[in-house]
Amino acid sequence: MSSHGDPIPMTSSACGPLSGVAEVPGDKSISHRSLILGAMAVGETTITGLLEGQDVLDTGKAMQAFGAEVINHGGGSWSVHGVGVGGFAEPDQVIDCGNSGTGVRLIMGAMATSPISVTFTGDASLNGRPMARVTDPLALFGCQAVGRAGGRLPMTLVGAADPVPVRYTVPVPSAQVKSAVLLAGLNAPGETVVIEEEATRDHTERMLAGFGAEISTEVTEEGRVITLKGQPELKPQHIDVPRDPSSAAFPVCAALIVPGSDVLVPNIGLNPTRAGLFTTLREMGADLVYENEREEGGEPVADLRARFSPDLKGIEVPAERAASMIDEYPVLSVVASFASGETHMPGVKELRVKESDRIDAMAVGLRAAGVTVEDGPDWWTVTGLGHGNVPGGVTCASHLDHRIAMSFLVMGMATQKPMSVDDGGPIATSFPIFEALMGGLGADIQRGG
């Protein structure tokens, strides 16, 4: 069952060449953060290009519940009248974050150092995901959390009335955990320090600096040491959200495996902490080029041109690259199915605690479709069959996971027999125009069992 209604079965069949311009939605990570930091600034923040998927809309509703004025002006243009750091009001109702792990964890961090009590919940998928990885460091500030067994939602957080600054080493690479601690540190006195041994997406640090926070990053023997001075007055900003590289992954990967394809995906954010997939695809021999490289709003941006690549080769994906492409491994595994040889993907244990166990979900579906997959606790290997040799012809479980659903639908565009998913409804959480956009390029995706 999808996160917001009845299941929506979908089937994708082999199609002719994909061609045209793929205008993918705004970046989800930056969209979440722009609403949250806009709510913590004093004055009006304006946003263009906001991703209007359900995940981000749920974050906007949460900021309204905390007392900010959030206005949708249409066409991806929004404004947020913020209440300032420490200015959050206690919500009257439970905060429902739907399917969004990013949303709930960032919001928990933002409210953890205000003297308010907030109860969080979500859909069945989100309520099954572990929250201790965030609530444990937030407890160091003085925030208390009470939830279901295993640190799961629904959960009530009681923010610290007298927060103290924290020095915290992130135990696993996670931009969500790092960001939650930094957002909590905004309303703590003194300096909050976060240390990460492996670099993760740095949108929070870039955006905090843009809003006027005193924040610095130093690379030491400990890793990346991020220091934030607490209790600033954040200044409202105008944010032009770049297009989401995680969404761009789907038309790009589809173009690489469908014969004759030539697709342009404009205005894609190429933050080095997010662009690992595109680097990996090029190492596999993909015809993928960056055009019109530039910088917008402190983020590197380019237009991506992807063309059919019949001679893809399996590779060893460096483990240290995992954090920069963690959400893209499902669709990478699809591309690897059409390559020749083994694609080995180590250092990916984080995939087991996403919206679903993404390694297991993809491995089960790929095997059913005729592809050999081996996997362990933090690695998996896909043995490709080469272009034109992947059988397909099965229905795969999406496990309430948008990226699993989209990955198998991309796969069906080049398999010998159609590929189906039991529920494509969750796609709306991150990429609500996926069907229309892919259909406009020439894909054949149909609804119905």
C-alpha cells in the first residue's frame, strides 16, 4: 500500500529511443533545508524551484505548526516568514512527516534545543525506521525522547530548556545525523562541533553559512571537523533550488540502457558530496557529459547529456564514494545488470536502513528478473548480462520505497519482458512528475495490475 492511499501497480515495457529534455524537480535535500532554515531566520525567505513532493510539503506543514508562515505562491515559488532561532512554538497537533526520514530527523534537530514538546509520526515505512541515531546525540544537548521499542516512531521529544553545546563524532556516514546536530546547535550557547570521518553531503553547512551563521570546516586527522557558533540571528535569504541529482539519476540511467537514446537533463546540482553516481557511470563507460558548467547559489551546477551506452563494463565502486551516492545505488544496480562483468559495491550498510532494506529489495527483484546478485551486510555485487540480455518479466515489491519503484520501472524500459512494481504510489514523495516526464521522453509506463 502506498504511503498516501491505495496501491498503484505500474508496468514498464521496452520502448524506442528516449529523447528530449528532462526537467527534473528541485533538489529534495536543499528543499527541506530551505524551509527549515527559513523558519529559523528572522524575516522573509523566498524560495524558487522548491520540490513540491509530499516529503517536502510535509516539512512545510511542520514549519507552519511551529509558528512560521509558509506560503505557496505557485510554480515552485514559496516564501517563509521565520520566527528566529529559538522561536519555535509548541505545535497543537502531532507532526506527521509521512515517508520522509530526512524531514523528521532534521526537524527533530531543529526543535531539540527549544523548550517545547513535539510528537512525531509517519507512514508505515517511516515508523519502522530507527531514530536513535538522531535522538542519542540530541540527548547530549539535554533533549529527551520517548518512543516505541527500538527507538521508532511515534515518538515524543521534549526539547532542552537549558541546552549545552556538544562535541559529537558521527559514528556512521549520515548527512541527516550531522545536520540534526548542527540544527540543534543553533540554539545552544557556545560552539557545537561535529566530526565526520567520511564526508557526507554538505548542503546544511553551505546553507547555514548563507543564512549568516558562523560555521567553519577543517580537515584534520580526526576527519572533517565542523564548528558552529550558537545562537546567531539568521538572516533571510533568496534560495534558487537546483534540480535534484537523485531524481536526475532515473532519466540519465534510462538513457544509458535504452538503444538510440539521447537525453538532456538541465540545471543539475553537482555538489561533490552528491555526484558520485555520475562519476561511477562514466567509469563504467557511460556516454555522459557535463555541459554548461557553472555555479548557482553556492552550488556547482551543469546540464547532463546522457546517450545510449551499449558497452558498459562492471567496476569496483570505491567504498569511500558511498556517502556521495547512497540514494542512487538501486538504479546503479539496474545499469550494472546491463553491463558486462561484475559491479561490486562495498561500504553500503546504510542502504539497509533506508525507506526499505534497499539491498535486499533490489537483490530479490533483480534475481527474479534473471540477474545474479550476491550480497552481505555492507556490500553487494551485480553480475551484468550485457545489453539486450536481461530477461525481466516479473512483478517486484516496492516496499513503500520510491527509489525501488522507479529503479525497477527504469529497468523495464530495456528488459526482454516488461517489469512491474506492486505499488508506484510512493514515487510521489520525491518525484511526483516521474511518469509524465519519462513518458514525454518516450517511455512506456502504464498503471494497473
